[in-house]
Amino acid sequence: MAFANYLVDLMRRITPSFRNQLAHVTTYTRELPINLDRMYENAIDWEHLPFLHHTTFSDIEVIEAGDWGWKAKAFLVPKSRFNSMTLELRLDKSKNRWITKTLAGFGKGTEIWTHAIPISPNKIKVIVDFYVPKLPRFLKAKYAGQYVAISSAFFAWNKAKTGSKSAIFFLCPKK
């Protein structure tokens, strides 16, 4: 399956196109019981991806990271050279957003714009827009479905108790 997805993505990237602009594929929206600062911490924590999002990411190797975000080589599940990618996440707190770009490899040129809008001190609304360059119209529904499915898993919430402490919220896939 990884090889088939790789071939579809390769065809998208090498197909001649007069449109070099990013095509908007879909938007995912969800309200979450978390404060904005905690959400920012989660966004720039690249290390958690293969652990909490193990159904999507099999491995990640950081290239650089800081308060601005991170750049890393990531591998989808199952790990193979056909589904490796270089990702960069840039946090922009002044605009309540972070932008994740695929710089190389599988999905090259893709951008994911995530806005986190505070609703109350411990509740935010997340709006995620997905953009893919040179996407043929006949693939838009397929890509949109995959992005919504992945986002649903990413933003699923489970409560975990640690000893006598109150519940802590984590972003993790649905069980």
C-alpha cells in the first residue's frame, strides 16, 4: 500500500501543470478542551508523533527544533523509503497558528495550516486547512477523505490519570 500511495504522489508531483498554486483540499474543524498554550506545546513537541500518533507515524528524526517549531525527517506507517518526508512546522503565536510544510519526499509541497482559536480559558476551536500543489481534480475527494480521517485521529482526546493527580489531556489516536 505504501508503494501504491508513493506512485500516486509521484504522479501528482511530476504531472505537468499550469497551476503551481496550492489547491485547497478540505477543512477540518473541532473544539477541544485544552488551553491555547498547551496546544502550542503539543504542536512543537515533535518527539511525541511516533508514540501518540503511531497509526500515522512510525519514526521521526529531528533536524532542528526550537521555540519557532521544528524540522524533521518523518516516516509514515509502515516505515519505508517510499513514505519518508521532510516536514517543517513553524509556530506563529501572533496569528494563533502553525503551518506544517512537506519540504521533501512523500507529499512534497503539501501545506497544513492549523489555527487554534481560544473560546474560553480551557477550550479552543481548531481549524485545519489542507493544501496540495498540482492535485488533479479526480484525486481531491480521495485526499480530502484521508486528511479528515487522519485529523480525526490526531485530535481525538483520551483522559489519562497519573496517580492522585487530576486527569491530563493528551492528543492521541482513538482506540
